[in-house]
Amino acid sequence: MPEMTLSSDDLPVPHALARIPQGSEIRGNLAAGGKGVAQPVAGGYRQIAEHLGPLLAARGLLLVGLDVIGPCLTEINVTSPTGFQEIMKQTGFDVEGMFVDALEAALAAPRAAA
């Protein structure tokens, strides 16, 4: 199950982290011993991320993880998206830097009166 991360101007991080079950375990989550494999975000996964990015950003969510199984969005993680370290190690893409850039831009942007 890939998890995609959205950050910086509603754009998806260009890599997702697929979680692959190991041995006889059926769960792929990392805490259960699954292996995280970074892969490019493309096709339907990218469409899901690009559609949701502006909607989530409008709600003030700068960093979320999207869990997808097949063509279906199964979960939106707003409190603990994961995979930064694994994606960086495997692809060299600086997810942390992308998030910090988005955070700095949000802090610098003028705020609407409440």
C-alpha cells in the first residue's frame, strides 16, 4: 500500500512509500516488519494526490499522508504521515526540505482576517 505525502503548494512529493509484507506476515506496515520501498508517484496515484492537495491545503493541512490500495484512497493521515527517511535514503529526494519550504511559505503568507 503506497503512502503519498502532500506538501509545498499543494504538490505531491514525487515519491510514495509502498509497504511490502515480509515472510508470513500479511501486514505491510513498518511497525509489523514490512519493508518500505520508495517508488515514483504516477498515474492514478498522482491524480488522487493532485485532486486532494488544494482541498487539504485550503483547510490548513500542509503535510498529510495518503494511503491508497489499488485505485482507492483508504486513509488520510494528518497527524503522523511517515516515510520521509525511507524516501530520502532510497531516492535522495529531500522530503524534509520540501516540507520546511512549505511551512516557511505558509508562515510568510498574509493571513485573512478571521
